[in-house]
Amino acid sequence: MGNEGGIMPDSRLRFEVLGPLRAWRGETRLDLGPVRQQAVLAALLLRPDVTVSHYELTDGLWERPPESNVLPVYVRRLRQCLDTAGQKPKDSVIVSDRGGYRFAGGGVRLDVARLEEVAVVAAAAEEAGDLITAVDTFADALRLFHGEPLTGLPGAFVQGERRRLEERKLLLLRRKLRAQLKLGRFDEVIGELSALVSADPPSEPLAALLMRALYGGGRQAEALEVFTDVRERLVEQLGVEPGEELRQVQEAVLRGDDALLGVTQRREASRRVRNELPATNGELVGRDREFALLVEDGDPEAVTVDAVDGVPGAGKTTLAVRAAHRLRESCPDGALFVDLHGYTEGREPVTPERALRRLLRAVGVEDGAMPDDLDELAASWRAATAHLKVLLVLDNAESAGQVRPLLPSGPGSRVLVTSRRRLSGLDADRRVSLGALGLEAAERLLGRIVGVPRAEGERFAVRALAGLCGRLPLALRIAGARLQNRPMWTFKDLVDRMSDDERRLGELTAEDRSVEVALRLSYEQLRPAGQRAFAALGLSPTPEFDRLSVAALLDCSSAEAERQLESLVDASLVQEPASGRYRMHDLVAVYARRLAVEMPDDVVEAARKRVYGLYLGAARRASEWGVARFPLESGGPFTGQRDASAWLDAVGDLPEVVSQAAEAGLDDIACSIAEGLVDYLARQQRYHESRTALQIALPLAERAEDERLVSSLRFCLGYAYATQGRLDRARGWFDDALRAGQASGDRGVEARALGGLTMVDLIAGRHDLAGLGMRQVMSMADEAGDSWLAERALSALAFLAYLNGEHEEALVHLGRARDLSEEIGSPGMLARVLCHSGTVRLEIGAFAEAALDLRRSVQLAEETTDGLLVATSLARLGAAELELGNLGEAFELQRRALTAVTEETIVGMESEIRNRLGRTHLAAGDPVAAREHFEWVLTTIGPDGDPQQRALALEGLDLTRQWVHRR
């Protein structure tokens, strides 16, 4: 049937590169994947219908060739994203040519192409003398840009394209502005150019246009000030004089040469208003989002108040002043600036009375007419500004009480307030909190200060220096100034000097600018309780912390710890990146550690024992290993495995906690934390973290007071290797643990080590040895009261019976294990047992019963964050649902299982998931997808891999061929 005269939906591909790379098919936004994959697409997209070689792509998008050839992977994913369903490879939008790839541009819409179309129309209107149409059309072209072209994409090719497109944008902007000048729209040009010309280094062509606009608007003196400012910055930063164009414009302004300046409708000089804004200096790096927020339109019927707070040295004043320059034209009755000295060394904060007198003088009120009372002064200020539209910058405020009386009353007025504190008592329309810059912005700022050629020669050292400066603008500017003044120093020289915490803050001092002074002023503003809390944070074992860890450091309630943390957040000494999670900026943390060193030794020792004891308690509560190994103290903040695991999930780098405990000389606690974490980390497939923590702790065990740690840590290492399938390494550590346990008489570790060795025999196929061993382990587990080991032994015996076809016996063993897990109330243990029993029932065809067991196993495994068990149970539950005829649910479950796989997941488990998913695809009539999974298994495990999974994959491929043949 036809479309009955309707409009067919446009299903063409559409791309945007004049900002972040984005793509649509029709109205559907497409997910283009990770940034490197997007960079591959950009390299092809911007050279449509041209074959780009593999070498060109790799060389243009990677600084060093990747370890593996990921290019075909990225191209395959892009095709899956961009091509329509059922589209043949030869018709793909990305075509494989000999030695490379080609983007088929036919029928694809690209904003760059649209940009050139609009630019041609604008240029034609300009040439024909239709300046109004030219201005409007150039503006339409510029609106196609929505940020930095190809935002965030890496690689030399993308950088080149980004520069080309930004230069194109600048050219179009200049043509638009020239047309506006010819039309006499001077205010429009001045407003648009003022912030652009303040960039470093300044653009001479834009400065020339701004001078022409100011001259045309009757502001000849300001036009000459632009020349003076630009010349000073060019000489200071680049060592060059202004070029010919800018000098000619200056001379023309001095002579009043309207014709040369292209001004045909010059205005008379307007009324001079007071402008107290400090000069802008340098590029505003890395604050685009915050700047855009501050310069948004305010309420024309009210006073708009914006507050900027942040860590000391974050660049609050720089941002506010730069925004004020942009807003100045919207406030024709003056731009006023007051430094309130809330945090200035050697200066008392400015009182509201003093600030009001100064402001009243600025708007023409005589001193003799000013009252003395604060309320009357504030009333006079409101009356004086009632009919004015002013811009007021209140810098370095101490409190909301200092600011509130200073607010003007004229509708449309703008107020920008900066403070280190969050002025919660101030009614603000918008709030901006500043922290560290992004790494790229920090590196760019250093390059701007020291010189790009010098920075390019030491890229790694520049990155290291940016990190040591905490990416804080004040610190970066001081470090850059030191390198400017010491041309014989390299970036690495300064990195070496700052690598020691003791010296870092001292190195960040230049004349009257000092990071340490800035931090000390904020610290001294705190109340005594806040000062104690801040110093105690210097003992935190992790960069992030919460109220529980701070309560342990301070030996107070969690509610009191939260109150202190929130007061430090308000003082911008602590950040809150997520609800209930806190951290300090790197340099603030250095200062806190310096204060912690000055605390009494006994206070430091007690605080450390409490906070590391908190981690130890959490690790043991989160473990399935049971009271046989870990004596659990009553009370404490954790009631069970679930809340302890959730807390550990959020705390960050756990091996670093072990390392910090070791450095603090707490050998027993460091070893015990590493021991306690093993089961929790294994459930989450975080094997590398587990081994790292244990390897840090192992050398400490020999001098620990708890002698059992020598053998226990060796068992833990064996367990960590075994759960990842690295059996040879596991056997070695289990052997060591067994010998150490026998030597020390630690029957508990001896039993677990024997259980580990027996499990290795079982996995390796030595079933007779494993059966004998497991019965011995069962006896020793009963003797030691080790319920965790008893469950593992029963499950192993059940597995042996399952392999021998003795399914009823397997279910008997698993029934005993289930009773044991329910008796001690262990959800993780019960989840494992249910997974095993569901697997046996799946084998004997009891699919409904298998589904019940496996579904419950999934729920419990998710509760206990056992990632490997989640994946296993989901895959097998999917197989049960497939047998029950629930094809859609089987797909969903097995796809969830595959997404639960991580890089740490053992290959055998992923192979099982893919084999089962392949069978489901076959049942759905999709042999192509099925074949992909079976071939992945065979390719990944190789000829010597898991024989069971290999056999299942080969059988799956045979079934696939039979299915195709039948068709």
C-alpha cells in the first residue's frame, strides 16, 4: 500500500561534529560507544567516500600503537550501531576496502556540510550588499556550533580537525561582526567581543573589530584602552608588538578617521559610568560550564544574585570577574567591585558599614549625606540604586551577614558573590562550586603560562606536575610562574621538588601568593571542634571517607561526625562528591596530614586503631568464612553481611587501606584486614585487589602477634588464585599453608588448606583423590566447627556424585549443605547450595524445580554481591526456562548473565554462558548469532582448554550446520 499522501518518516543517518559527536537515525539518538571508538568514526566521517588505511587510522588516533588490533572491533561495533537491521555487510555505511575503511557518505546528513551551505548563502548576501540578511545568515551558521568541535575525542587527527573547525567558526564570526559594524550595531558587537578579546593570547583581528565598535559607539578612549591592554599582553606573553592591522586601527581612532574605520553612523559620546572591574588576565581555562551559568540572562524585574564558592585557590575571583566583564553591557549604570577581605592575611574582614559607604560614594552620594547606622546605610543604598541597573561584584565574602546589606534594589541589577564558604544564609538564584580543574585543562593552563613548546617537550612531567598541584588554578599558576622565572629548570625538576609531602606546599609559594597561606586562613576560621576534625582527617586511610570512618577517627557518634563534615563542606575544605561520601582536594589533604603530624602521639595511635578497626570489622562481617576463622565483636555499626558489604563497596581502594595500616606500624590489623577481605573480594571477582592486599600483608605476618596469620594468609592467597582458575599457583600456596598450619598446630587453617588442595584435585580431574580428601576435610571441618568449610566439602562431594551420574546422592549431600547454611543464617552459602541443586535438577529434567532453586540463588547472590555466582545462576536459570518453553525469558536471563561477566571472570564460566546462549539462539531460529557464541568458546579456550565446554561448543556448531542444512 502507498503512504496515502502522508509524509514518510526520514530514517536517514544524521551526524553532528560541531560540538560533541552525536548521531541519529531519524529521530532516534544512537549510542556511539567509547571515545576512542567515536574518534574512529570521526576520522572516517570527515573524509567521506575516501578510503582511510589502517595505518592512517592507528597513527592518527593513538599516540602509541595499541597492544592489540582493536580497530576491527570498533568498526564492527560502529556498523552494528549505524546500519539498519538486516543490512548486508557490503551495503554497510562503513565499507571495508583493501587495507582500510571508507565511510559511504551518500544520503547521510552532516552539520559541517550544512555549515558550508549556510556560509555560502551568507557570503552571497554580504557581496550583494544585503547586510541584514548576511548578519542573520552568518548567525544561523554560527548557531550550528554547540560547543568545542568533536568535544573530548582523542588523537592527532581529531585535534587537527578541531583546530580547522574552530578557525572556520572564528572566520564566520568576524564576517558577521564586520557586517554588524557596517549597519551601526555597535552595542551588539561590543557585547559579543568583550569577553573574546580578554583571552590569552589576545586575538588581534577581534581586538581591531572591538576598537572599531567602541569608536563607532562614541567611546574613543575605551577603544584606545583596548589597544594598550592588548599590546601589553602581547609583549609580556609573546614578546611581540601588535601587527599592522591593529596599529592602523589605533592611528585611525586617534585621527578620528571614520572612513578608514568603516564607521558611517558614529554616535556621540555616551554618559560615562563607573567601571571598577579589575582587568582580566589570562585565559579562563576549564570553567566553561560555570562561566556559561553565570552569564545567563537574569530576571529583568528583580535583582539576580549568583554565588561562587569553592576550595581556596580554585579561581573564584577570576571566574566572577570574567563573567562580570561579559555582563557589564547589560548593566548600563555601572559595574562596581568590592573586596570584602573575608580571607586575606593581615586584613580584617570589611564591615558592612564600611562597604556601604564606599558603594554610596561610587553612585554619587556625598559623605556628609550618609547616616551612621547600618540599617539606615542599607536603606540609603537601596534608595540610591532603586532606579539603577548596576553590576556588583562582592569578592572574598566571609559570611552571608556581611553580604545581605550590600545588595542593590534596582530591577535587572546583577550581583556576583565569591566566598570560600557556602553562603547558605544568602538567597542566591544560582550557586557555582569550584573544585579542581580537569587534567587536560590543568595541563593546558601550565602550557599557557610556561609556553606551549616547552610543555610539549615534557608532556609526562607536565601531567605529573598538574597532579601534584591538585589541578588547582592557584597552585598551577604559582608553579608556572616559578618555571617562568627559572628557565634553567625543567618541569621534572619541579616535580622532583614537590614529590615529598613535606615540601610540596612550600614549593607552591611565589611572593605574596601561597597555597599554604590560603589553606591556613580557611583553617583558622574554623571553630576548635572543626579544627580537630580537619586535622583528624589527615589520618584517613582513604581519599574518600564517610561519617562512620570519621566517627572512628574522632571517637564520636556518627551524627556528630556528620555535623563536623558538613561544617567543613561549608568551609570548602571538604567536598561531597556524592551523598554521604566526602573527600578533600589533594593539596587540602596534604595540609591536613601536616596538621595530623602535630597531634599528640597517643591521640594519633588511638585514632588509627579505631579507624582501621572499623575496616577490619567490616571485612569480617562481609565475609562468608564464619566465626571459626574470625571472632566477630558484638555491637559496632555493621549488623550483618549485607550492610558491611555495601559499606566496603563505597570506600574505594581496599589494598591501599592495608598498605596504610602497614605504614602506620599496625602489622596485626593490616594482616587481619587483608585476610578478612578475601571472601568479599572474590565474590565480586576483584581477584587482583585481593592478591595485592595479601601480598602487602604477607611479609608482616612473620612479626604479627597473631601467629595463625602466617598460615592463614598463605591459604588466602591460594584461595584467591583458585577462584580465578589459576590452579598451579593455588596449589603452591595451599601446600605452604598446610605446612605452616601443621607446624603451628592451627587445625583450622590445616583443614582449609587440605580442602583447597582437594578442590584443586577435583577441578583437575583427579576425582578419586578428591573424594578421599573431601571426606577427610569434612571430618576436620566438623572437629574445627568450620561451617563454611563443611559446606564447601559437602558441595564438592555432591559434584563428584553428579559427575558419576549419582544424582540422588548429590541431592542428599546438597540437602545437608542447605540445612547447614539455613541453620547458621548464611545467605551466600545458601545461594551456592541452591545453584548446585538447581544444576543437578536441570540435568535430570526436573526443570520447574531447577528454576525455583536457581531463581532463589540469583536473588541471594545479588544480595551478597557475588558476581560470579550471579552469572552462573542466571545462565542456568535461562537454560531451565528454555526447557520450560519460555524463550523470551531465557534470552533475557542469559544476556544478563553475559553482562555480569568481567575481565576477571574465569574463561570456563564465560564459555558455559556462551554455550547456553548459543543453544537459546538456535531455539529461536538464529544460527548466525548461535555460531558466534560457539566459535568464541572454541577460539578462546583453544584445543587444550576445558574439554566439557569445548565438546559442547563443537556439538553446538554441528547443530547449527544441521539447522542450516534443513532450511
